[in-house]
Amino acid sequence: MKYVCCIFLFLRARDIWFIGTLIWEIFNGNGATSATSYRQLGSIPRPLSAAYGDLINPNPSLRSSFDKLLESPFIQNNSLVECLLFLEEIQLKDPGEKQTFFTSLPDKVDQFPSHINERKVLPLLFNAYEFGSSGSAVLPTLFKLGKRLSDSDYKKRIVPIITKLFASTDRMTRFRLLQQLDIYVEHLTPAVVNDDIFSHICSGFTDQEPAIREATVKNTHFPSDSSNEQTIHHSMEF
């Protein structure tokens, strides 16, 4: 029995240490060269440092428990955890909750590690747009995180969303896209502008809403650089 207890304690201590190393990898990436690397906090948030230190204590008998980690203030009151949970459960949220969440999200992502934004938050935003009926509400955060993508990734992951939103019948969506055209216009190819976007932009000239007409006039020159001359002249004839 004593032998079995020793084995259990050993396995428990080992598992707790592995949880600690997983936390290190989450915040610092796959860059540990040896066991001593885990003694350096790196990008681990300060509020989590005490709980993390208990998990990787060199003395196995002094290592903390997983339950204590969950009770950590970093876990209990953490904007990153709350953000990820909300995005994962986006289909269960009502429109009011979504509006409040996406309004505050652009400021919150500045506090998150960049690799978590790119590898976790950004894919969840794509999912929120595709399946969560979030529409243009995702745009401010999407454009903010998109600045860190390469041009090829931007064209592959974000431009398709932009083209879909331009085709939307929701006028507020097109208005938001026009207002922020200078943010993403450099990633639009002539083919995308001519085939998917330009006609929707030009429809703003005759829109009933003065703000949309004004935004259209102010921003039409941006895609002109990417659009071929024939498309522009044909549009202006009408």
C-alpha cells in the first residue's frame, strides 16, 4: 500500500509539473531548451506568476494542486479567459450581449499576448462571423488583429469576409466598411475590386442615407488605384 501511495504522489506531482510547463508554452511559445527554461517567467502574466511557480516547484511534495490553480485570481477574473469563453459560446449569446462584447473587444485584445490573438482569438472571430450571426460587429477587432498578418494571410483569411460584407443588404455594414476602407485597401487585388466590391461601393452614390453618400464620395478614390480604368469609367457613366 505504501508503494502504491508513493507511485500516486509521484504521478500527481509529475502531472502538476506538466500543467506548469503547458502554461509556459502557451504564453511563451515552443521555445524551451531545457527544464531550467521554465524557471524564467517570460511572457507569463504577473498575476499568474505565483500560481505558476507553485506548479513547477523543484520539490515535488511542495507543488500546488490543479484546484488551487483554478482558484487563482488570474483564472477567476481574467479578461482573456472571459473573451475566449464568450467567443466559443457565441451562438448562445443574444444580440445585446454580442453588441456589448464586440464594442469593448478592440481595447481588450491589446492586453493579450500577440500569438494568442493570432492563433486563438482570430480564428474564433472568423467562427463568430461565419456561424454566430455577428456580422460587421467583428470588423473593428478583425482589422486591428489583421495588421499583424502577412499580406498573403490577410488576402486569404480577411479579404473574403470583406467581400461578403460588401454584398450585404445591411446599409450600416457597408457604411462601416467605407469608413475603414483605408485600413484594408492595400490588400485588395484589382480582380477582387472589379468583381466583388466596386459595384457595391458605387451603389452608395444613390443611397437614401446622406452619411453613406458622403462616405462613398470620400472613399471612392481608394479602390480606384486597384480597379482597372474600364470599370471606373463604366461606373461613372451611370
